Amino acid sequence: MSDSIPVTVVVPVRNEAKNLPRCLERLTRFERVVVVDSGSTDGTPDIAREHGAEVVQFKWNGKFPKKRNWYLDNHTPETEWVLFLDADEFISDAFCDELAAVVEADVHVGCWLTFHNWFMGRFLRHGDPFSKLAFFKHAVGRYERIDEDRWSHLDMEVHEHPVLKGSIGTIKSPIDHDDRRGLDSYLAKHNDYSAWEARRYLALGPKGSEAWLALTPRQRSKYAKIERWWFPAAYFVLSWIVKRGFLDGRAGLALARLKMQYYGHIRMKIREYRQQGD
């Protein structure tokens, strides 16, 4: 369509039949939508095609690159801009309008995205905010390279961020983050994530190294404190009290407690992996 937004939206997935339809229904204003699938067995590719998306299959060999970088390197988008969305992230018309204005203005090479978090069926208005850099010109950078051939089984960039050369802006219209797969999925994913973060922390080397300097300020702050015994509790106080997570009721309390446990798990895994020489 001539009036479509000249952006390629890439949705990396694996077994996302519950979330994907709602995600794709919001993407009709974009020039191209691509679903990059990792061998789903729940009908995810068929759902993507039914909604008019192109489907690309990805099988990770355990080495660099992972899914997002692999797509950019092997299926170069025809549009200048690319937007990466997860299947449990749902955009609005206001977001599309603001994104289209960024493309037209052509001032930045990428933008941070802001999110409204849903948890246990409730919209959380408070607590620690969630943002990520997932909209950028694909010619100016790639997701950071982390040498993890020996210790990761996550085939997609999760905590990695794009390394871009140029001005970075922010799209203020929020995206709804609402995973419909339930607590079992949340807990399983964050067990994998905590193992990944512990191993990545150990792989960073001494503070001040090139790997440390490549981190975002938020990442650098987190990893500088992650081994402190008080960090998980401090995060809980920050999210639940300072940022008023208590106003979100039981769902807000549950998420703050789970994130506190998550950081505690990272700390314990760091100690265990170090003792094992792993």
C-alpha cells in the first residue's frame, strides 16, 4: 500500500500461537511483516501466514549470530527501518503515528521503545519501567556480539542491545507487554535468563574492559551490583516502594517478588559457576 509506513516489522517466535494473532492484527499499517520462527509445533507459522505475514524459518547452530542478527544479515529488509517486536507486545495507532513521524523526520538512527506491562491479567501502572532499543536503521548497526558458544541455548537475543552509530531518540507512546502463556512460561523463561545473565557476567571480565565499556548505562549499573547480597532486596524496595508498585495490588507485589528472586538466582548461579570453574 502506498500509504503504509515504510518499516519492516520482524517478530521472532517459537510456539506463540496464543499471543501471535493479537500481535499481528495491530501491524496492518506497516509495509512488511516478517515472522522468524524457530521450528514451532503449535501452528504458529500457519497463524502468521493467515494474517498475511511472511514466514522465515531459523535453526540456530549454537554460534553467533542469533535470530535477530541472522535475519538482518541473511534477509536484508527492503525498507531502511526495522522494528523488532515480540509476539506478546501489542502496538497502538498512537504508537504507529509517532513511529511514522520519526521515519519522516529522519533525525535519529534508532529509538528506545517504552512499554506498559501487564502481569497476571492486570495492567501495572507503577513499578520499575521497561524499555528497549528495538527500532532502528538496519544499515547502521547490529545487536551486540557476545561469545557464548559454550554456555547458551537461547537462540534469540534477549538481553543484548543494538550497537548503533548515531542519534538515538525515544518513542513515548507505549507498547502493551502482555504474555498470555501464564506463570509456568514466565518462570521457565526467567530460569533460562538468569543462567544466561550469570554466565554473561562472568564472561565480561574485569571492570573497565572493552566488554564492560560496551554495556548500556543501565546494564553497567546492574552488573556492577549484581553480586552484592543486598541487591535483590534493594531492587524490591525500589520497585515496590520507591516506584509505588504497591499501588498495583497483588499483581504488582507478585512481579516485584519474582524479580527480586530473579536477581537472587543470578547471584547464586554466578557463585556456583565460579566454584565449578564453568
